Amino acid sequence: MSPVQLAAGVVIGVVTGILSGLLGIGGGVVMVPAMVLAMGVSQQTAQGTSLLVIVPTAVSGALTHYRHGLLRGRLPLWLGAMGMLAAAAGSLVALNLNPARLRQVFAVYLIFIGVRSVVSRSRPAPQPPAVEEAP
């Protein structure tokens, strides 16, 4: 990896982290296109890298929620196990797709996420019920 690619990777990581935290979007929405367009990484490699990058973030978040008593029963373990199996299956599909077709599928996904974000942010947030004070 050249120094320019390394610098691009650092910038992409920082920008991804800021946008993910600020806008509440998944990092792959930013990271995958940036790696493909700015670093010349293949679509499959960018998607695999994006999946690997999320592991420490997910573990850190899960531990924080666990310490605050916000994980209930075995559901998080089942969801995690099923997510891992589904990610492995999805990765196999991605590796067997033509790279051009995979880019098209990912582009459709990005459009869907963008439209969903705009629509959900244009609706007013639900307000909690008003609490009446005793006289």
C-alpha cells in the first residue's frame, strides 16, 4: 500500500466515523464508494473491508450496552449468530457476482438508503405523551 493510499484510507476512516455519528448512517454507505472511487479498491474488497471494520465498533458498542444493563436475555446472542451466518452467505453471493453487477446492486442499495433517510427525516418525530401536573 502506497503512502497516498494509506493517507486516503485514514481520511476515509475519519470522514466515515464523523458522518456515521452525525447522520446515523452505516459506515459502509460512505466507506465502500470512497474506497472504490478514491483508492481503486475492487467492490468485493471494499465491501469485505467494510464488514471487517464494523467488528470492533460492534463489540465496543455491545460491551457498553451490556455494562449499562441494556442487553436482555439471550436475544443479542441469537441475533449476532444469525447476523454472522447471513453475512457469510451474503459475502459468498457477493464474491460470485460479476463485479459490475455487484456495483449496480450496491448502487440500488445506496439509492434506497438515501431515499429512506430523506423520507424518515422529513416526518416529524413522535412526541412523548404530555404529563399533567397535579393541582
